[in-house]
Amino acid sequence: MSAQADSAQQPQSQPGLPPTAHRRRLRYSGKNPRRFEDKYKERDPERYSKTVAKVLASGKTPAGTHRPIMVKEILEILDPKPGETAVDCTLGYGGHALEILSRLQPGGKLLGMDADPIEFPKTEARLRAMGYGSDTFVCRRGNFAGLPQALVAAGWDGADMILADLGLSSMQIDDPSRGFSVKREGPLDMRMNPGRGQSASALIEKIEAKTLAALLADNADEPYAAELAAALAGRSLQTTTALAVAVCAALPRLTREDRDLSIRRVFQALRIAVNDEFSALDAFLRNLPACLKSGGRVAILTFHSGEDRRVKKAFQAAARESLFAAIAEEVLRPSPEERHDNPRSASAKLRWARKA
Ligand SMILES: C[S@@+](CC[C@H](N)C(=O)[O-])C[C@H]1O[C@@H](n2cnc3c(N)ncnc32)[C@H](O)[C@@H]1O
């Protein structure tokens, strides 16, 4: 069955203005568009609020947006107050940043960082349009490994609170042209900053099997690392689908469910490698105590065990050296309600620390 987008909701010519160029109405099979590019209603939340509300109610994330995770818990930890300074190291769609920014007023400032040159300007523009000028919202695109330099550039001698919400935003996952998701065919890229480093496709083509096996084991605990590495290393795999097909072909004895798990782990391991995520996180964790003012708070959301292990160990080491006065005893998890409403929150783990 083929459906057409509701022409009444398509951009129309305005009376008194020259007619807009004729555009074919969108065509797609089924009731709703499936392709990211066609989801024009979800990607324009101000105009199509009803559609966006419906998508949210179904437990999905509207295309081109991101739902912030564990907001209540993070606000309790960071406890933003008027006049304070905050750094959001992973600005993404700005969901957490907006909640913090409003509580810092009057007189407070938030420094927003993100490595992604595609989404960062869109988020900056959205927050500026909401009235946050450069007196309250300072933007710096870059890797959070460079947090100390970002603070110096902003003229700050530390922050009262720091947030890092690791991993990918929904905008990055859902955009097929970024190559992050197996669910959407696209170029096998996976770079948060496509202007730097090499794509996942280039990495696979150049890497030796032994190195790839270690990478799959270290970055994603892949149990079939050696078999997969032998089958993948040196291959020219240009798309996300080509990689998924190659993983399946390398593991013919497994059930479909187990092969899907391996595909997910291979994607995760490659993404971590392409973006050098563990080096960035280690540098960030090393710099953290010095970047906080005395009494400063930090909250870090992680999404897999490799990240959480690093955060836990770094916090424990800093506490032993009395650089942190208190750290999370236990990891915090999203409530069952949040996991139900936003399945993308399911694997989130939150840790916090407070500087002496
Ligand atoms: C889960 S999203 C953040 C979502 C955000 N908290 C919100 O409410 O919209 C993670 C973001 O971190 C960014 N990121 C990941 N690693 C980074 C790094 N090392 N330095 C800077 N940004 C990074 C990604 O580009 C992505 O935009």
C-alpha cells in the first residue's frame, strides 16, 4: 500500500508572496514514512507537535531529536543554583543543558561542548533562539579530552558542575549518512567528527586480523573476536549493511539472535576505535578534579561496561587521593518507568563525585 503525506501539512505558498516552487508530495509505503529523510514532521517539532507527541507516546524518539536520560537524578546530583557555572561536555541536543541553564539563572553560565560539527551548530542555534546569549551560554565545539583548554579559553578557573553523557545522540544514531546504526543502510563511517581520523570502513580495510581481534575483545567483550577478525580484516566493506552481512557470514553456526548480538558488539567496538573514545575518556577523567571548583559536582552517564569501569576506577582513585570528598557508592540506573518510556535509556549507568 502506498500513502501520501498530508498535503495540508506540506509547506504552502503564502498569500501576497511569490508562489513556492512546486514540490512533489512525499510518497512512501505504509502509513508513516520509514526513511529518516522523509520524517519531515518529526524533524520540525514546533510545527508538528501532535506528530512528535504521538511518536514520544509510542516509546520512540522523534527523528532529529534526543531525549535526555535520568534528568531528575542528574539535577539532584549537580544541584545547579543561580550564579553558578556548569560545563556540559556532551551537549548533544541540549536537553540536559537546558534544564541546567534555566536553574543557573540569574547570573549563571553554561559552557557547552561537543565533538560533532554537524549537530553542534544546530543545537547552538536552537538554544540561542530560546534566548540564551553568549553571556549565559558559551559554546565550544571540541573533544572533552580538551576540557582544561576549553575552560582557559572561556576565562574560567574551574566549574561548579560538570556533566558528561557519553556515547551517541539519537540524531547521530538515526541519521543513516553517519553510518552508526545497523538498522539503517549508510556509508560505514561512524566518526563523530567526520572531518577527523579514518572511517570504520577505512579502518577495517587497513587493519591486521590480530589487531582487529584485540580491538573487538577489548572494546566490546566480543566472544567470537578471533573468527570475526579473520573474516573481516582487510576487506573493503563500504556500508553498514555490508558489515552486518559479513558478520553473519562469519558466524554461520550461531542462532540469528546470537549473530545480532555480535553485530551490535562489532558496531560498538569499531565506533569506540574510530573515535578513540577510551583515550578521550581517560584524559577527561584525569583532568576532572582540577577542572572543578572546590565543592564542585560531576555526573557521568555511561552506556556500556568499558566506560563504567573506567569512571568507577577513576573516581575511586581520586577519592583515595582525597581529590574527591565523596563518590557514588553504587551506580544509579534509570527507573523502570523511564526504561519503559524511553528504551534507549535501558543500558544507562550514572555515577557522581563531589570535590573536596
Ligand atoms: C548521548 S549524547 C548527549 C545528549 C545530551 N545530553 C542531550 O541531552 O541532548 C552524547 C554526545 O556526546 C558527544 N561526544 C561523545 N564523545 C565526545 C567527546 N569525546 N568529546 C566531545 N563530545 C563527545 C557526541 O557527539 C554526542 O553528541
